[in-house]
Amino acid sequence: METIAVYWENKIKTYGFQIRQDLSLFHLTLPPAALSPWGALLLSEKNDITFDLVLMQTKTESAFGLYLLLQKKWEQSLYGLLNRMEKNSFNIDCDAYSPVELLHFQGPHFGDRYGIADKVFFSLSRESVPMLGMGCTAASVYIIFPEHEALRAKKVLAGVFETPEK
């Protein structure tokens, strides 16, 4: 017989919610052969582009999906880099969403319990708050929203999660 202990709170505790605004979300579809030159181009340029979030997925054997979340002020610089990649014969499809917002939060026991993402999805969908993307780690939740939706999401989630402000 095995005993399993699970940490459980009636209301999930967080350290609070942080919102980042004036962001842009780029979704690139690129062949695997373009990943290394793309990375080298990003590193070789004398630019100050920083990313708030980077996610990658395998779409097919011949294509990756790369999601880049960055400050809106870096949009044109990123488009310039994409144009340089195309001149080097790499076919990269790009969809951009701008402006977008990021809501980020973490909690003291996120790595010890399950159901956090479910609580987020259920609460936001019940209130019809649109999401563009979500990433979760053992300790953090990152949600990307269309402009003007992160504050509404924060209010919804503050009713479901416990925050230090209360």
C-alpha cells in the first residue's frame, strides 16, 4: 500500500498578479534549418531586443512554431531581422498580434498541487475573457491576452485565487 500526500488549499494562494502592457506577439513558422541562423542573427545584431516570453512547438517534421512576446517598441526591429532571413532564402511565415498584454503570477505551492491551469481556464472561459496563449511552469503561469483584457482577467482570477492584497 502506498500513501500519497497532496498539498491542497480551498483557495489557491498566489504572490499576486503582474500585468505587462504594450507588447507584441509574433508567431513564426519556420523550417528546422532556419533555427540556428535565426539565433545567430539575433545574437550578432547590435540591438536591444529582449523577449518577455519565448515558446516553441513542433508543427510538422519540416516546421517549427516559434512564439515571441516582446515590447511593442521592438516590432520594427524584429520585422527587419525577418526580412534579412528571407533574403538568405529562408521561408518564414509570420503572424503578429499587437498590442497584447501579459498577465503573470506564481504561488507558494504551485509545484505541489494540480488543477491550477484548469482553474484559470474554467474561470476565464466562464467570464468569456479571450486568451491568445498560455504557458505554465511548476511555479508560474503566463497568459497572453488581447489589449485591454489583462486587467479584466486579473479581476476574475483575484476572485478565484488568494492574493496578498486581500
